[in-house]
Amino acid sequence: MKVARVSPRKTAATPDDPLAFFGPPLMLALPEIDEVHVSVTFTYDRPKAEALAYQWEMVGVPVKVGGPAYNDPAGEFTPGLYLKHGYTITSRGCNNHCWFCMASQREGCLRELEIKDGWDILDNNLLQCSEEHIRAVFEMLKRQPHRPKFTGGLEAKELKPWHCELLKESRPERMYFAYDTPDDYEPLVEAGRMLMEAGFTPQSHVMGCYNLIGYRGDTFDKAQKRLEQTIQAGFMPYAMLYRDEKGQVDREWAKFQREWLRPAIVSKKFGEVWHKCLPEGEEEAI
């Protein structure tokens, strides 16, 4: 069946094949299709998505609207269907219940899926999977044409030395951990220590870390401290600004985020903060 996938927002992970669309149908250039799926990731895109669904009804084929924004539980992963080829998901759900994350609410407790080829791992919590599954994922990564990325994130408190060995052998382009709330700090420090013992260096910037900022109760000083502590633990920070269901953000927080998101600026900040962590008299290139 030929399925047109329509997205209200284009991201790096959005499919880019001839049956992927980002707006209303252009009837003169439309290929033959059997069904239309409007895929929605963010809740604040729902009004636009529902307007697109109405516009696509003129094609005369069934139109369905769904995705994470509608709390769809999701099933087995199909490469290239709703995510660009190269992205893969080998497990669904998460055993944590973080207030700011919908993974466990939407998909339930972690469950392992059939492993499909891809080099950018988007699992909610890969390290909560069984050792057998994790080792099978890394075996899959060995046959990929690109160095792996762990964009979905790796949980610091789940990291073990054998994970670090697998990560080092896989030569990742980037791996992301998270430091969102104060209780994430000590596990992040321990994860940084294990990764550096395995041979990773902070200067390579392979060790990345998502930092949620701007949520209720957060302050610029608290966020600044978390971002600098992330560097001190050996990780390149990546500031992620909290959005409510309507997608609204505070203008001052957006300005603060830009200072911790642009690669050139963050690299400079990293060098300044990391240099202070070095023993007196020791110099390292960043």
C-alpha cells in the first residue's frame, strides 16, 4: 500500500522520500497513493495537523491523524515510514516516570522490539533493555554505513562499564545523556568518569548531554549552574527549552537558550569552563 505521510513540521528526522509531504496536496504533482497519514510529534502542532488532514481529504483516499502528540502507544518500528532512513527504534516505553516526559505515559513500561537497521538510535531508554538486546543492537551497528549516534539519549544511572566498552568499540559520532534536575548530577559525573576511563575524551565533544531549562521553578542561575556542571563532568551541553502543550516559551528563556545552543558559542564556553577543571599548569587543546 502506498501511504503518503504528511508532517506539520520538518525536522532532521522527517522522511524525505517522494511520498513525504509538509503541506496541502498539489494535485497536479501528486503520485498515486492509497492512504494519507498525518504524523504529529508535538502537541502544539495539532491544530495545523488537523487543518492539513482536512485539506488532504480532497484527494479522495482515507486520511488518518496520529502520532506521539495524540498519545498513540506505537507498535513495532518500520524503518523509513515516519522517520527518515537511518533512524531506528529498538525499544518502546520507559520504566521511569519523569514529570516532563511522556514516554512512560504514552508507551508504558519498556519493551524490546525487533531490531531494525539504522545508525541513529532513538530509543527512550536503551540502557534499560536486557544485556542480550543491547549487545544485539551494537552488533547491528557494526554493519551500518555511518558511525552511530545515540540521539534518543542514554541514562547515566543505568550506565555500566560493559556499556562503555561497547560504546567505545562502536566509535559513535555523538551520544547524549541528560542532566535536567538536581538528582541527575551525581550519576552524570559517574558516567563521565566511566566513559573517560574507557577512552573517551571531553575534548572530542562526542559526549553530549541534554539539559532541560525554563521549566516551572527553574531560574537562570540554576540553569547556568547545571550547564556548567555538565561541562565539568566532561559533557558538551545541549540546552533544551521547556514548552507547554501550546508550544509557548518565555522570550528571555529563549534568549538564554540560544547562548547554550549555538555550536560556536557553546564550544567557546566549554573551553573556558573545562580549562578551569584542569590541574594547575596542565594545558589541553579543546
